[in-house]
Amino acid sequence: MKNHKNIIAAIALIVAIAGCKKYEQTPVDKVDITHIFDPRDSAGVSAQHYLYGIYSVLKNGHNRIGGDYLDAAGDDAISSASGPSNIATVLSTASYNSYTIPSDENLWGTYYAGIRQANEFVNNIEVVPVLAKYNGYSMKYVWKSEARFLRAMFYFELVKRYGGVPLMGNHVYTISDDISLPRNSFDDCVKYIASECDAIKDSLLVYPISDPNADSHRPTKGSAMALKARVLLYAASPLFNGGNIDPANNLTGYTSFDAARWTAAAAAAKAVMDLGTYSLMPNFKDVFLTQNNPEILFMRQGGNGTNVETANGPVGFTAATGKGQTSPTQELVNAFPMANGLPISDAASGYDSNNPYNNRDPRLTYTIMYNGTQWLNTQIQTFEGGQSKPNGPLQQTKTGYYMRKFMGNFENTNTYSSHSTDWLIMRYADLVLGYAEALNESEGPTTDVYNALISIRKRAGIEAGANSLYGLTAGMTKEEMRSIIQNERRVELAFEESRYWDIRRWKLAETTMDQQRTGLSIVKLGSTLNYNPINVLTTKFDAPKMYLYPVPYDEVQKNPNMKQNPGW
């Protein structure tokens, strides 16, 4: 697979191409933008490497937050390395302010650097006489649209964290320019991202792409349309649409509610579905292991390896090292329904607290390892003193659970072997659930809403039931369906950096996060297992200010026009 290069690597390559020092046409200290965007480079080699540098700004979510998944800063997991200075713990216990927010989530400068790189590319690619063509026109126009897509993605990542942010257009500021820019309104930013997606969608690659081995990382028409659908879904959500934390402040959301925003979000998602080129994989687990599959809307390459297993696999296996970094919570485990689709709280579900993992939604086994899970040719032991819960100083699960998602098929092997570790930024199941959510909010639980949920549950392995509703109840209210959709997102998208943001955009974080996180202490007495709930971490959410991140302290200090978010 093609590896993304950073700008330094791109420039180094250009210098290397120029030849050895004796014949050097351009001294190393003179390499600049005109040598990257070279009017003599008909292959566009240097420009394309510069574009790869923009791709490298995208984040790979595998253990990216100080060694943890972002979900360990929410209500679905905690870090097994949790301590007062652990980044996930800092985020989940509200232990930060505008100048101490952890760098792994303080991404203002990171994404603005990416936006600047994208602008450089957009402004300069025209001079490169690229001969390669796609659909009859120069490939450089596809590249230009890719840069604009990445720029739109960076803006979305900023907006969901901060609200309205300064929009740069195509401008590249120099050291002599006045860069005391104010923030644009939230509405301005949403419209800009959506309009960019509309403008570029027809000049991007079309899925399926002709050379997936080389181009699987590149955005397609569907990627741009899905990004538009995602930003409109966020914009329609309570945090920004009717629940603005500062109701008269157009930087932190809309100043009034408009149901039409939900309608627009549903239409944008449906447009992707109507392309007919994307679909759900037959097997949930295969989504994360099968490269270039039709469920992937956009991803960040991760290469092949065993890094996910090494970081998160259960401890206690000498031939397959794991350090159990991620400890899923009991709250997440409880969210998975039974195989009949009914929640475990339903008396008719068949849930047995003495055998809590029997007859559950198959996604539970694909997402979480629990006591008795088949792994590495054995059944893992997370009871106290068991092979994977030995206690003592060794880092291990704090909740009685390990993360299973994203890992290879190692149930019946003794060691780990390399597999794809690509990070799926957008996938079709997420889009289908977004469509169901937006349509339910705009029209109520219509047949299309039911069908969207059923498609996800059917693929998961939920039983159809006598009414063929896969555990859903006929005639639900909008509120009842909303609760179902929110839970479906939780279990389907666990550990994919969805839940952390969902509970914010739904304005549920002040409830879900301001409480104890729990796990299990399993005590084995003879052949009997006793399941004892335990508290593992007190999480906290300081509402309303923590629904948005603080604009970095130094940005506010150096720019008199930069307004801070409320409460910071």
C-alpha cells in the first residue's frame, strides 16, 4: 500500500531527484514551493508527494489518545493505565482547561496546518502539466479536489470540537499579513463544508476505483457526499440546533431551532445510499479486516501489523503479547441486546444474570472479550486470579473486559499474524444510522426508518423474530425510536470515535458522564462464578461549557478578535 509522506519527506525526495551535490541544480536551502509545483514535471511526482503530506494530517484512531482509544475518555471504556495524568482520564474526569487540554485532542494548530497545506496545493497545482487523465481530464484536477476534500474534513474536525472557526478560503497567509482573524459563525462553517463537498464530488474518483492497491486511501464521490451528510447530521443535532449552550451566540451553534436541518441531513445521507455503490459487508467483523470493501466510505491507511493486538490484547499469553490497554465498561456491555434484539432489561429477552453472555447480540463477541471468550486456542479467564486477570502490578483489565474489535481472527491460533489496521473514518453503517436518526427526527419512525435499523441488525446476526422486525417493536413513537437508534449507534460503532461525540451532539454527556463507570469482579468458587459489580472510575462532565472545547489559550491571547467559547 502507498504510504502517506509528510512534507519534509516530500521535499527530501525532490532534493534527491535533483541529484548529487556536484550536479545539484537547486541547493537544499533553496527548495521552495516552485520546485514542488514544477511546470516541467509532467508526471506531477513532486506535487503528488506534497498531497500525500496533506493526507498525513488525518488521524489514525487506533490508540491515538496517549496510547488509548478516544472511547476510553467517554462512557464505553476506561484506560487500563488510568491515572490522574493519563490523557483519557484527564478528558473523562474534566481535569483540563484552555491551556492544559491534552495535546492529542488539542488539534487546532494541527488542522490549521493541514488547511494551509491544502490551500498551497489548491493555489499552485494549476502550473503542473500532469499528463495522466481521469474521465478525460487531467489528473491534477482530481488531486485538487482531493486537497479540497481534506480541507473540508479538517474544518469539520475543528467545528465539532470548537463550533465556528475562522474560514481561510484559499488564502495562504505570510508572516507580514494581519492574521488577527475572527471566528466565522457556526452556520458559515457548516455551509462552507457542505458547499465544498457539493463542488468537488463529481471531480473525485468514483467507487469502485480501478487500482485499489494504490488508491484505496483516496476520497471518492461517495466520500464527499458522506462528509456532507455527516456535517449536516451534526448541525441538525440538539447541541447546535435548538440546544446551543449560549443561545444568542452564533459561534456555538444556531440561535434558533429549525426542523428542516434534520430533513436536509436525511436527504444528504439518502443521496449516498441511492448511489448504489456502497453496501454493508455480510459479516460485521470483516468490515475492519477486508481492505477496499464496499462498506468503507473513507479511511486512513494503517498498514499491516499486529499493533492493535499488542496494545489491547489480553494479558497472560507468552506467545502473543498483549498489554490490555482498553478496558470496556459494564455500561457498554449492557447496551448490547440479546440475540432476539430485545434489551437485557426486557423481561421477555431471556437474559440470565448468571450466564450474562449467553444468547447475546453477536456483535458483543466481535467487540468485547469477556470471561470465557475463545482466544488464542483457549478460553480467556478474567475472573480474579485468572490467566488474564492475575492482579498484581501487571497492567491488565480494570473492568473484567478486554476490547476485541479491529483484531484479527485469532480464536484458534497460538500467535498473532499481520492483518490490515486501516482506520475507517466513515463507513456505510454509520451513514445508514445517521439517515435513520435524521429521518426519525424529521418525519417520525417511518417504514424507511425501520428498514434502516433492520438492515443493520440483520447484518449483525440478530434474529428476525415472528414479526420480522429483528427485535424492534411495531408502532414506536419518535422518542422510543430515538432511544433505539442512539443505542444502535453505541453498539455498532463502539471504539470508532463515535460515542464520544454522539453524547455531546445529543447533549447527553452531562448525564452519561457525570457518574461512576463500572465493571465486574468475577470470583470463582469451585465451578461457580460470582459476578460482582465494581466501580472503576468516577467520570465527570462540566456542563454546559464542556460540550465544546476551549479555543487554545495562546490563540486567544495573541489574537484580540478571537472569542473564547463560553465558560472557558
